[in-house]
Amino acid sequence: MNDLKRIVTVLVGLLFLSCTVYGQAVVDDDRNDYKPTTVKVEQNAQKQVTTKKATPVSFADFPKFVDTGNPVQDAKAYKEAKQKWIEENPEKYQSLISTNTTPTKIKREDYLKMSEIERNRVDQHPDKFEIID
């Protein structure tokens, strides 16, 4: 009986910890951008976590990740929104995944609206991005 209490206590503690961690993500409601550069998705009870790097996309109509506090549902909704966007915008999607060496052109006003992390990525890859006036 004592072991059962310990197991329940540990599971409740892990649940509380995961809720606290996922509740810390910051969303800028004005731009609807997901601020952290990583998305953590708990895969199973052993606390294996997958981390994916967020990649800035230069299309304004590309879906944004919205953190509602439910990481599983948020990831599912974002994945579905991206798939719908891909189906509705095949030319834009092809330009994202193509191996074309032509850099993506970003208007300076859009560049200035990007988060610091997005601007750093653009600055670090002048072969992939070109800022235009």
C-alpha cells in the first residue's frame, strides 16, 4: 500500500511539473507568433521529449503556432493547419522546400517585425535570405 502511495505521488508530481513547464510559453497576441524556438512534445510516461527547431517562414498567411496550454492539442492543431496551408498553397510550399539557390526575399518592414531569434537566423544565412527595401 505504501508503494502505491509513492507511485501516485510521483505521477501527480510529474503531471503538475509538466503542466507548469508547458504553461510558461509566451505568445505575443499582437503578432500571434510563437516565441520559443523549440516545441516540446511529451511522447510517453518515461518523459522522453522531442525538440524541434522552429523555422521562420516568410509568408504572412503561413499558420502560426498558438499555445493554449494544451501541448498535445496545440501541436495537432498546428500540424493540421500547416497541412491545410500546404494543400491550398502548393506553389508557395514548393518554394519553401525547393533546393533552389535563389535567396528568399524579405521586405525590410517584415524583417523589422520579426522576433530577434528570426532576425538572427536571417542574418546568419545571407545565402538563403535577402532583405529588400
